[in-house]
Amino acid sequence: MRKLELYTTPACPHCLALKKVIQEVLPEFADKYSFKEISAASPMGYLKSLRNNIHSAPTLLIDGKVVARTALSEKELTLILKTNL
């Protein structure tokens, strides 16, 4: 199973938009991806974002590799998820 991670911040409108798209698209890939949201505003999330060289939100990673640094449409996210299987 591939690991999907989303780094977010609380006041970011793009983070909210991408979280919504992920919630809509991910059920199609439920057996292929595990999902975890990481708040870069929390102490642990901040340290983890520094270790992964993440300086903007939203940032989406698949197995530790950055695949997007902005909000995506359903079509864009679906293509990224299919491409990274």
C-alpha cells in the first residue's frame, strides 16, 4: 500500500480545498493508498515538514516524494494517483 501524506496549515484555503478533493477521490483508491494529514502548525508536524524540506502548504507526498504543492482538481489528483501506482 502506498503512503499518501498531506501537509496543511489551519488557515490555508488551498489546504481545505485539497482535503475536500482527496476525500472525494480517495475512496476509489482505498485499497491502494493510506492517507494521513499532517498539520505543519503542530510542533511534531513542523519538525516533520522541516525534515522533508517542506516550506509551503498544501504539499502532497506519495511515499515521501512531493507530487503537488498546490490545490488540485479531482481530475488532476486522479491522474497523479493512477500514475504513481
